[in-house]
Amino acid sequence: MEEDLKNTELEQGESNDEMFERFSITIDKGQDPLRIDKFLMQRIENATRNKLQRAISMGMVLVNGKEIKSNYKIKPLDSIIVYSDMSPDQTDVVPEKMDLNIVYEDDDIMIINKPAGMVVHPGSGNYTGTLLNGVSYYLQQQNPELTDDVLPRFGLVHRIDKNTSGLLVLAKTDIAMRNLAKQFFDHTISRKYVALVWGDVEKDSGTIVAHVGRNQRFRKLFEAYPEGDHGKDATTHYNVLERFGYVTLVQCILETGRTHQIRVHMKYIGHPLFNDDFYGGDKIVKGTVYAKYKQFVDNCFKICQRQALHAKTLGFIHPTTGKEMFFEAALPEDIEQVIEKWKKYGKQKIEL
């Protein structure tokens, strides 16, 4: 007998910067005994027996809060949580030699400071030159026995946009991957971003709560849905770091990790990111448009040729030692230069 859909919650997202999804299912009172992998294959889109058995072996399938074996048979009222990647199979990752800015590494994890312009993993139109191409090559040099079928998306539990710079954590073992994925789901990972946004943000600090989901017409874009009738719940906390009149430097703290979350949320409150060509920040949003000012803004766009967003800090509990880990990456040169130009521009305005 199928579980009562009223008692079943499938936390399945349209898109997410956290590479692993969470699926929560409560079994109906009348459910007949059935192997858990067979049951989940019927309930989770794109799930295969191999993916599910791997997730079970990694301890990423919990029943009533406990890890189980692959031959476990579900029972009435079981509470199942699946932490796993059930997305369609991705493009094979071809190892590729490249320079990686590895901030920290041990036997379990890698912290990488990704430059703007680098895609995190291969996909349509981006089959080479991605972060995972470089990580795959790097790991194979460490361990030549690491086969290609293990390399795709190896250890990736979250991502940042192509044109966003900053810190990423990758797991080097199944145990580390499982632990980090759960920390992301439990919102215990600390992530702080720095962004330059258009306009003088009214409040010194605030919280933006609005679902984030794909735009219903333009599928590459995401939209904020305050009524929560589309997309997934998303929460961004922000505070003002510095004001420059027509633009503001803010710090954003993610409580959730939806695709384009900061970019969508800041646009939603009327402050799109500086030079964000997806969400309207690549034109003059604030300020009187006259020749000298337009030239100044255009020069800033030429210096920072992407959305001015940087994943500055990353904090979490080490998956095996239990030690608190904290990493910080300085603002890249393009954002620093634009900030300095706005500082000087603001002083010139005051002097005038």
C-alpha cells in the first residue's frame, strides 16, 4: 500500500547550490514490507538502484534517525531521510591540468578559492576548464589508481556561480562527503559573502525571506516568490559594511543555499548586484545619468566584468576531527579596485 501523501514530505528542489538534495518521507500505517532501495526508486525521480545503494553504504539514508543496510525493509510509520544526489547522470569529468588556488588540504577535505569566470562542474557548453576538471587531475596525480568513474563530481557538496569568486569545500572521502552534506542541510555551515549592490541600502541590517525558483518564462533566470507558491524557501541575512552613495557594500550570510540566491534576493529588495547582467545590475540603476557619471560607471564595469560577489568566509566542523574550521579569502583585485573608485567618487561629490 502506498504511503499517505498527506504524511509524506518530499523536500525536492528545482535547483540548488548545495549539490545534494534532501528527501524526507514518512511511511503510511498500511505500507507492506519492501526493500528500501526498491521503495525509494519508486518515490524519487532519477533515483537508480546503484545511486541508492551507494547512498546507503555512505550512511546518507537514515531510517528513524539511524543508518541502515541496503537490505532493510521499510515498516509502517518509518521516517526516512535521504541525503544524496539523485540528479541525472552528469557529463564525464576529464582530468585536466590547471592551476588551483588550494587554501587548505588534508586527507579528508580541500578548500579552494575559485576565481571568477571558472565554472564549477562540467555541463552543457562547459565540458573543459571547470574546477572539477582541475580537481580530478590533481587527485589523480596524488592517487593514480583513482579511476575515471569515481571522478565525476567527486566530493562536491556545494557550488558557487561561474562569475562569483571565493571559497568552496570539497570532500575527499565518502565519510567527509556525508558529514559535510548533513552540515549543509542542518544550516550549520557558516557562509559569508561580500557584495557591491546598487543603491543606498536603507537599513543597516535585515533579513530577506522569499522563495527562490526558476522564472516561469525564462528558465535560465531565477525569481523571488514572497508568497512561497513556487520554488524553495530561502533566507538571506545582510548587513551594510560601507556606503558610497549610489552603491553599497554589504555582507550577506546564507541560511539556505539556493541557486542565485543572493543575486535574486538583493534584486527583490531593489538592490541588484553591481554589473550583474542576469538581474539588471549591468546598467545604471541609481544616480543621474549624465555623460561624466556614465563614463565613470562604464569604467567600473570594465574593471569588474561580472557580478561583484565574493564568497569571503567559510566555517564548518571538520568531518573527522570534530574541530571547528574557518577560512577567509580576501576580496579579489577587480572588486577591490571598483570599491576604491567608488570611494574616490564619493569624496569628489562631497567636495563639490
